[in-house]
Amino acid sequence: MYKSLSTVTKYAFRYGTVLIVTLIICNVYFYLRSLYEGTGLYYTMMFNDITVCIKECMGSVYILPMLYELLSIIRRIN
């Protein structure tokens, strides 16, 4: 199935996955820092903000290209 996807979708998956993995690593870092700091309000806020950013990036990196592929498949069938 991956071979039949358009090149734009393949690049979105490839580079978007790298972005999401980088954000997850940053998120783990800020989570651990918020646990070990006495007044880790900054790290907790960064953890929460990056968690929301990961959710939005997953929507734009995976859901939108797959929606495009679905619509192009439907268009080819009709």
C-alpha cells in the first residue's frame, strides 16, 4: 500500500515522523525535569504545551495526507 501513495504523502510521512519523534523526546525530557525539579512549573508547562503540539502534528502529518489519498482513490474509482 505504501508504494501506491503519492510522493507528497510519502515525504509527509517520512519527515513528519522525524518531527513527531523529536517532539516526543523533548516531551520525555521536560517530563523528567518536572519530576526532579522542586519548582518545576516551567518544565510542567513545557511538557503540557509539547503534548498538545504532538497531538496537532499527528493530525496534520498522518490524518490529512491519508484523507487526501482516500479522496484520490474515490476519484479514481468513479
